[in-house]
Amino acid sequence: MLQIEGELGVEQVCEALRTSPATVRREFAALSGSGRVEKTWGGIRLIGGSAVTAPAFAARLVAQAAEKKAIAKAASELLRDGDVVMIDGGTTTLQLAEFIAQKPIRVITNSMVIAQAVDQHKGRQRGAEVHLTGGILQPESGVVAGPQAEAFLRRYHAAWAFLGAAGIDEQSATNYNEAVLESERLMIAQSARIALLADHSKLGRQAMCTLCPLSQITQLITDATPATAPFLGKLRQGGLTVREVSTGLAGPGEAGAAA
């Protein structure tokens, strides 16, 4: 949120993340103590200004923010030291940055926003090495795509690919941005395992373009809600491994059983 807004207040963060003022103030104090931000009257702001992020992306980032953070934390726990991970641009995958920045891994991403976020969370410390694809900048996303990005991705292999989706039905994962699909499919092809990161609002929905069949997904990580339990049950019956996490910011809940 700070990378988008440049400056934040306590009430603003409490409302967006559904957490207490005491928790937010502790986070503000920790960020200020790290030297990455400076205090304002009732809040904090980035030192040196805010990152450039499109308004549409910013709006999607705030939606289901707590769920996306819990999903990202659970996904980060799949990684081991030395892993190479490909990360597709998106508001859920962006939440990975704070959890992977200090890990001794290599990150390959098509997202300028994710690359910058990992770098900011890492600071001067040793941690994730970031490889950013080239390509054509896509409007309002911070994602680059096209032949340059695709040629770059073909050069590498990864232990994991972390992908988001606009919709997940009983057969496939779907997305809206057709220009990025080939890069996303290459991440799948070049990775040993695939984790799909999607909050409950994406379940049972279908977007315009098919990304991949669910048979290509190693694990779906989503947040637990009673409303989506029947749908997730069908996915498990179809053979998909599903991990459900709680929306508490302290960490993920019980993993869902695989079919």
C-alpha cells in the first residue's frame, strides 16, 4: 500500500487490512526504525517518494488484501534455499515480496512492481536475486510481455512458478490479459511445479482467456470461506491439491487435504 500511495495513515490501513490500530502502529514503528520510511503526523511516508503504480492496479491490490497476504505467505513457505522461482505479475503475487526478499533464492519475474518490491524489502541485506524480463509494458499493470519476455523465459528453468488468475472453474484457470498469456504459459512449461495463488473471489468464475487446465497445477492456494467449500471439494475430487489458509495475518491455517 505504501508503494502505491506514498503516504499512509493508521485509520486507512486499519480499514484496508482489517487489523487493529495497535498492530498498525507497531508496523509503522518497525518500518520507521528500519530507515525505509519517515514518520508523519499520524502515519508514515516513503523516503524519496512513492512507486509509480497505475490506479486500476492499486484498486485491485486493496481488494481482499488480508486474504492475498495470507495466501502469499503460505506460498513462500514452499520455497527452499537455492530455489529458482518464476513469478507472474499480479496483486496477489506482489504480496510475496516481503516473504521472499530475505530468502537465498533467484526470482524471475515479468513484473516491474514485484521486482521493485522485492528490492525494497531486501534493502541492503543479502537475499533474493531478481531477474526481470524485458518486453513491452502492459497498461496499468507494471507487467512486461511480448517476444522479448518470452525469449528471456525460455532460457531458464525453475523449481516453482507462482501464478495468479482472474477466474478458476472446475476445468481451468483463466485470465483477462491475452497479451501476457504466452509468458504465463512459458512459466508453466519451464517450471517443475506450479502454484496457483487465488483468493475466494476468483473461485467459480471464468475470465475471457484460458491460461491452463487445472491438471497442470501442482497446488491451489486460496483462503478458506464456507461459501467456497463445496466448489473446492469438487476440485479435490478432480485430483487437484488445494491448500486453504486463514485470513489472519499471523499465518496460514490448516492445509486442505488433497484428493
